[in-house]
Amino acid sequence: MRMAMDMERPILGLRLPHGVEPRVARVPAWEYVGEYLASVDFDPPEFFDGGWTQMRPVDPHLGVGYRREGRALFVATSYGSSADAAAQSVEVALVDARREGFGALRKRARRWWRDYWVDVPALELPTSGWIFSTTTGCTSSPG
């Protein structure tokens, strides 16, 4: 299986091996902590075909959705001012991801990471012995 995450949009793509038919289970946080969430004014999640939305008392609704396209499985999250708006926003992201395909998502992720590492400072250490001694705690001091 291959995985790629769009670093500009909240979309995850999985490329499944030939013959693999995953069973996707929708498991919102409510399944585990629903009683607590209700005590702090959350409403239960609203399910739609291929996802759900979660109302949040002081923040926009959260939408989570998934769609399959051939051997690719895409997962997306988004926000909206209502459950319908969050679900619609997720659907738009998933339509885009499916249209572009897993290959394009993977290329974008690779490009993002390539560009990211260009700006990260590099550290050149004098010897491999120094690395070994500092990472294993095998240092000695004179005297």
C-alpha cells in the first residue's frame, strides 16, 4: 500500500494493492467519548453517505469523508458553518481528489517535501565517533 498526504489541503490518499477490498468503518470520536462531548454541549455526529459531520459548540462544523476511485481510497476533512456546508465542502475536496487521482496527489506531496527540505538547515558533524558518543552517552571527561 502507498500513502500520500496533500500538504496544502486536508486530503489523504491510499493506493491499495491489487485485489484488496477494504471495509471502511465510520467511527467518530462520539463512539468513545460521546457522553463527555454531550456534557460540553456537542450534538451527536450526523452521518451521510461516505462520511459524517460533527457539530462543535464554538467552532465550525467538522466534516470527514471518504471515497474510492479504482485502487485509490481518498479521505478528506473540512469545515463549514453548518452540517450541510461541512459535508458539501468535504464532497468538493473528494471530487477534486478523485478527478486528479492518486498519482497527482503523490507528486504534489513529493514536490512539497522536496521544497521543504531545501530550506531546512543542514548540520555537518566532524566525525562519526562524535555522533556515536553523544547519542549513546559514551562520553568521557578528563581527570
